[in-house]
Amino acid sequence: MQLGVCYYPEHWPESQWANDARRMREIGLTRVRIGEFAWSRIEPEPGRFDWVWLDRAIETLHAAGLGVILGTPTATPPKWLVDSMPDMIAVDRDGRPRRFGSRRHYCFSHAGYRKQSARITRAVAERYGHHPAVVAWQTDNEYGCHDTVQSFSPAALAAFWVWLAERYGDVAALNRAWGNVFWSQEYRSFDEIDLPNLTVTEANPAHWLAFRRFASDEVVRFNQIQVDILRALSPGRDITHNFMGFFTEFDHHDVAQSLDAVGWDSYPLGFLESFRFSEEDRLRYARQGHPDIAAFHHDLYRGCMRGGRWWVLEQQPGPVNWARHNPAPLDGMVRLWTLEALAHGAELVSYFRWRQAPFAQEQLHAGLLRPDDAPAPAYAEAAQAAEDIAAIGPMSAAAKSVALIFSYDSDWITTIQPQGAGLSALWAAFDAYCALRQLGLNVDILPANAPLEGYAMCVVPCLPVVPDELLAHLAAFEGPVVIGPRSGSRTADFAIPDGLPPGAIFPAKVVRVESLRPGLVHPGQGWAVRRWIEHLETDAAAELVADDGTVACWRSGNRRYLAAWPEPDILAPVLQSAAREAGVDTVALPEGLRLRRTASHVFAFNYAPTPVAIPDGIGGRLVLGEKLIPPAGIAVLTL
């Protein structure tokens, strides 16, 4: 695994560049990610390019033996470009323009901006496409960050009409598919259809789902334009993009099809503060991050690529500047996060950033260096991680164990019409992933059309639209299958299917659904039904029954159906039983300890605030660390 860093030579005097590059190499870094926000320096005026500074920066990094990952600068179109076509600005859900002065202020659907983004991509690729320093390209930066996938602009509306016409053929078919007879929503032509924001009450959920699919496809198309240019002008270089954490606004599986490696930006402490974690977890893991945040995304993004190639393009090195609260990582955590990425198969970890900026929006975002050029705490940890990677040596890939199925469509459906507060497919998948990891199991997160050969068991936490490919793969799958609530509950156009859910995925009919307010529970033996329950008509066996007779889990053959929301206490016995039937060894891990197994090594990571011992039965010879692992500590055993 290579180690790298995000660097902005345009932020620093040229006199510092060579020394920076030398210090990067001294601590074991071999990759530098640059250029993704530099449009105004590359093209300070329309058609006038200034390549001199960037030529020298790339040559300086190359001379030090650093490979450059060069970004296309389209996330930050300059002011002169915005002024030349003001309607390129995205419009938010409340109808307000996303004005200049920050970043990501463009609309994916604007034809003029697409041409301009292609033009600057072509210019950069013509200049550096064959430069020996450039080893990879990154398209744009963090598609959709700051809630910018969906634009409610005139350009988006016009593109949406075209998308609808291509999908439905004629408006009568659309009216039938969406159920537009309800509330007199029928249309006479596609150009009568508005975007689904600013309605009096909720818009038709089928309308929202179509718009979200359209918006996702616009990201795919925007990315493909750049990829095609880079492939033509810079052959032989990898192309990547940096996805984000807990972000589902576009289909990452679709975007990934054009890439060579999927990247993502890992900020475990920022995500802990920003998403739906309990106050107890936020305190316990305030300086470590929840034990499954980073690993979940490692496995999610590895699964986006059939070849499994993935990178961490931004790794948190210290306090960030954008969460509600921004503590510093516990000493050792940056090293731990780095080696955890290695254990999950990363080809690269790149720290964000080299030096903390003393100006503009990210002044309080830490880097490997302080603004005064002195090392920050993560500087030494990055150097240590480089030594650790060398000490661990070559590794075999992980064997297949558990397949967890997730689709972005599912999260759109469950957030458009949640029926219960906070219940979405993303968090059902995350909770199922956590429960599997707490049993010491390796998990691959796969799209709904992925083959299942070689896996011992399969978990489908929440999949409202079940594609035919998955039904075929499950029909041939002999291992245990655990299916979560709302699976098979909707057609592709957001209607309840004929014959009632869950359809062919499980032999039953869901005849009634309840979402349960806090405190309204159905207790069982060491578990309880909370938040959601489905009542089934079925000949399947009731496997998990609450004290009042409410059935939380049904079983038919090798398949189980969770009628309750997949809470940790319900998941534990169900997944334990499935693993036992699959012949998969589990281990009761102490709180905060996580394992990752490859064919040649076992990695143990301690996220707890106290020392934790590796459980008995975990064999192997220690090559790193000790069996009693300190907080933020790591142990690696070779088999």
C-alpha cells in the first residue's frame, strides 16, 4: 500500500516546495494529490493559461521521487466563468441560487458548464497527460458535497423532461407508472412536469424517485465526460474519484463503472459528530471514531468495483473544521486508521493535508504539519505507519465470507417515504454491518446485482426493489440468507407490488406495517422490537417471538425474514444462528475491538478507551503489537 498526502503548491511560496517534497519522502510518502481546486491559477482569465507554476510544482515533486495524482479543477469554477454564464449556478431545494464564494457552485445539468469542464479537463490532460510524474487522475472533487447533487434550476428541469421522455416513452405511461390519477396529478405532456420541490405538501413519491434517479444519472454523465477525455489523452494512468462518508445522493456503483479505482475521504471523528450516533457513542469514541465507520466505507467502496480496487484519498490527520465538535484523535489513531485501510485492501492512503492552511475556510483543519511548518502529531504517525507496512510485508487477499447487499435506490426510497423517523436503508445496512463485525466476521458490501458465488452467507438488510438478478443469484445460493424489513415492498416506480410484499424473495405476505414511537416496544428474551414491525401471513416458521406473541423473525428453508427493524439486539441472535449454519466461525469480541482477516494475517484494532486483550482462539504469530492492545493500538498476527 502506498502512502500519500494532499498538497496545494499554489498555497505556499515556491521556495518551500523542494523542502516539502524532501520531507514527504523522508517519512515514507510516495504519492501527492494536487490541483483539484486550482482553476483560477491555471486559467486566471478566459483562454489565458498560466502553466509555469504548475510545471515547476510537478517537476519539483517528480524530482523527489513522488508520483502525482492530478485533479481536474471543476469543483471550483472561477468567478469570471460564473459571471460569463450566471445560469450555470445550481439552485437549492428552496429555490435559492448557490452563489459564488465557496465551492461546488455549478449545476450538473448545465450544458454550457459541461462544455467548460470538458475544455479545462482537456487543457490539463493535453499539458500533463504523458508527464512521467502523473501516475493517476482524480475527476472533480467530492461529487455532491454540500448538498449539490440535486439542482432545481431551469437547466435541470429541461434535462429532466428529456430523461423522463427517454425512460417512459409517452406521458400516458408515466401517468400510469406514477399513479397520477391520485390527487388529479395527471399530465398532458412531459413539459408540464415541474421539479418535485416547493409543493404544498409532499410530492408524489414516484416523482421524487424519478428525480433522484435523474440527478444521479447527471453525475454519472458529468463524470464520464471527463473520464473519456483523460483516457484518450493520458492512457495508462488510473482514474479515480473521491466519494464521501454516509453519502447516498447518487449511485456510486454507477459512477464507479468508469473508474479504475474508487476513492473515498475518511473522517471518522467528523462523521461520528455529524451523523445519527448516540451521545453515549459520541463520548466513548470521541477521539477514536465509532469502530465501524471507516471499515464500513472501506468495504462499501471496495464493493463498488468488481476488481475491488480502492483508495483513501483523504485521511483525517487531526481535528477537522466542519463538524459540530472537533476533538483531536487519540494518539495512535491516525496510524490505526492507516493500517485498518491496509487490512481491508486499500492500495493508497493519502492524508489531508500536508500543511494546515493559515487562511480561508479551512484554517482550523489540521494537517501533517502545523501552519508554522513544525510537525503536527500525525506526522510521526504517518512515518510509523510506513515502517509498519514494510514490517508486515506481503499479504494475501481476504477470503469471501459474508455478502451484505446494499443499493442506493433503497436509501432513496426509504428516505422519500420513511414512515418512521430515522429509518433508512443506509442505516439498516450499517447496523447489520456492525453486528456482523462484532462477531469477528469479514463483510463484503455488494450491489444488488452482484454474484454470490463463494460466500458462506448473505444479508439483505433493506431492499425495497429486488432486481431479478438478485432473485436468480439467491435461487442458486445454498447458504443462509437473512432478509430485512421493507425488502420487496415496492415496484421500480414506487408502488406496492401486486400480491403484496415481500414477493419472490420470501414466501409470505406483509399485510400490515407499523412504525413505533420511542417507548412502544415488544420485549423478547434479551431483545425487543422497536421502531418498526411488519405483520405477515405465511406458512414460514416463527423463529424469534416476543413475549406478547409478536414475531420478529420468520424462517423458511435457508431464508430468514426480519419483520422488525434490524436493531443490534435482534440482529445478534439471528446472525449468530445463520453463521453457525453457514459453518463460519464467530468470536465474541470485547467492546471496541475489531478484527480483519486475510488469508495470511489477522489484524486486531482497539477502538476502546481502555486496553483490550485479543480473545483466546485467535491464532497466529505476532508480527506487530502485543496481545494486550492499548487504546488506539494495533496487533497483527501472521498465520
